[in-house]
Amino acid sequence: MGYHGRCFDGCTSAVLFTRLYRAIGQKNAQIEFRALAHQKGHVPGTAELDGDENAILDFKYTTSPALTWWFDHHQSAFANAEDRAHFDADRSGRKFYDPACTSCTKLITAVAQEKFGIRWEDLAELVRWADIIDSARFESPGVAVELLEPALQLMTVIEVSDDAFCTSLIPRLDAGGLAVASAPDVRARFEPIQREHLEAVKRVRQRARCEGEVVHFDLTEWNMDGFNKFIGYYLFPDAAYSVGVTASARRAKVSVGSNPWSPHKRRHDISRLCEKYGGGGHPAVGAVTLPGSDVAEARRVGLEIARTLRDA
Ligand SMILES: [Mn+2]
């Protein structure tokens, strides 16, 4: 079974599909899990699909005849129109795609219920959080930044852990749901990340200025590769946009986002704006990445983007 690696929704999808697969007949099947990572131009092929039956969850479609089951909700699920047509022609009843679905977890839950009449009451909280996380629909910036919820602590650990650890969490989530977050080995991974994260919040608090609904901060004096993208709105709830600049040996980066809790409608396409500087992203969030030596240029781009967002 291939699942989207280092992703809370991917891991939870693996938990649910395992239950579904066993419930509909393959009670004693031996299941192997494989974390899949996005690589440009790569679709899972024969190397990944070496079981008697093969499932791919929360990850790109493949036309390989070895694919038996498939669930995904990503806009970018198909590499090209031929792959899409291949899926549309499929009559197996075992491949499911819904780009309107906010998580793959939710899609599997819906299919299990509607097609197979199966519900998993004990996993309701896990499912609910997987959906909140994958669609970034947190109740408030505080929920997203303070990381007090067990689900968000697990998410944090999953996003930085190796494939073997993520895979080892799948049976544990199946057995214990979100309670896994309080296991000593998960705590031991979470605590150092939390310390670093709290340090980042402190640095943003020191450096951030909010002007004309744009919060801007320059963190290049520290060696940092990134930060929680909601910190700006946590500190400045009235901000509509956030522009943060970081630098490490590897890269200098301008991270740009719009406040999902803002009452105002977003007026800019952030991916377009970032593309002007060689970056990219989504309409609501994007980034410009430069070589680690280009700190001055990253600072300049950050200021210019902040100005553009303020002006229009
Ligand atoms: Mn997903």
C-alpha cells in the first residue's frame, strides 16, 4: 500500500483503508506500507506496486495495471489528460477521486459508508482532525500556532519524521487513535520541534511590523529554514497578508501568505505574485526560494512584495 508520506492525511488514509480492506474480505492479508513522496514528473510504477493487490492513497494516479485500489483528492492527481481518461474509463469500482473533498481521509470515510456500509466510530476524532489539518481549516490562529491539540502535535511529528517512523504509526493510530500523541517516543520527537517553534514565535514577535494589513518580518539574522505560516496572523489578527524572509546555508526564502481568518476578501493571487520573482505556490500561499547566498536579494524581494500587497 502506497500512501502520501510525511502527511497526516496520508497516514490516516492508510489506517482507514487497512480497515476497509480487511472488512470487505481480505481479513488476513499481509499488508506492507510504503510512504510516497512527490518528485517532479514521477508517477508510482512497478517498483512501488509489487503486491498481489496494490493501493495508492492520497497520492497521484498511475495507469499501471498493477494498481488495484486508488483514493485521492488532489487537484494535481493526474500527470496528464491521458491518465485522466484512463481513470474515467476504469470500471473496477475500486478507484475513487474527488477534488472537492477536503481530505483523502474524508473520501475513504464516505466511500466506506456509502458503498460498503461501514463506519468506524472509534476513529471519528482522528478523521475529523485529518480533515481540518489537510484543508488548514483551523478554528483560530491560536489553534494552529500554539499546537496544544494532540492531533497537531502528531501532525508536527509526522511532517518531519522519516518514512519508517510514519509507517510504524499506522497500526498504532489504528489501535489507539489520537492517544498515540502522548506516547513517549512521539513526545520525544515533538518536544525539540516545539522548542524551536516557540523560539520562532519569539523572533517573529521581535521583528514583525504590521502596516496597511501586511505583516512583514525579516528573520535572516538567524539560521532558519522556515516557520509556521500562521504566526503572523496569531500576533496580528487584523493582518490580511504575511511576508516573512528567512535564510539558511541552503536557501534564502520569502514566504508569502494570506490570512485565512481575515474577514476581508483576498485581493491578490499570491502564486502569480511569487512567479514574478521565480517562485510559485497557490492563490492563497506561495514562496520565492533563492540560493543561500542571496540574502540581500531575498530581503529586497520581501519588501517589494509587502509593498505590492499594501498598495492595491
Ligand atoms: Mn491529502
